[in-house]
Amino acid sequence: MTKAASRAAFLVADMAVPLPFTDACFDAVMSNVAMHMFDDACTRALFAEVRRIVRRRGVFLFHVNALEDRPLRAKSKPPVREIAPNYILEADGQTMHFFSAAYLRALLTGWGDVSLEFVEIPNRMTGEPFKCVWRGVACL
């Protein structure tokens, strides 16, 4: 373990409400396929909250479901209905939001440097696409 890693602190918070942290208090924020649960208004508020709590020269690392993941997911979890564009309800009550590059860029307005990478994850057995996500890095 590096010296920097030994000083890292990992915190958990409810993303559906304003985050309980002061402005510019983190060097980095990471979310791994967790921001897909919310409607557009909540998603926009959440991205704004992350921007608020990251320090200058800080970084935001994330994975979110890509639009291309929607038909792949529907094979195993058919949607019950579309609640809003690219935001669906599944039979088990799970909500799922799918992101385009343009939508992500709009959410990341105000970040100095944004890198988005489309990642297609293959099924280990068949090699066919299993999941599609956006891998993002945004720096202030």
C-alpha cells in the first residue's frame, strides 16, 4: 500500500439528497454504476453536488450505463415502462437511467477537463456484448 493510499478515507452518503459535506472538501469522488438509479432532476442535482464538494484540481471518476446498454439489459430484465426518456422501471422495482455522451457532457458543464470513454463489456463465454457503460474522468 502506498503512503497516499494509507491516508485515503472512504465515505458513504445517500446520493438522493444533498450531500452532507462542505464545499470543496474532497480531492476525489468515485461512483461505480450507482448514479443510474435517479430521474433527470435528481441526476442533475447529484452531478452538481459532486462538483460542489470536489476541490480545485480534484477529480470525479465514474461509470454510468450507456444508452447502448438498454437493449442488452432488456434481454434479462424487460422494462415495465418508461418513466421518462431513457429512464425505465423494471419489474423488481429497480429504476434504470441510461446516459448518452451529450447528456453526460451537459451534466459535467463547469468541469475543466472531461474524458468520456465508451466501454463495451463482453460476455466471458460468448464474447457478445454483455454491458455498455461510460467511463468518465472529470477534473477541475
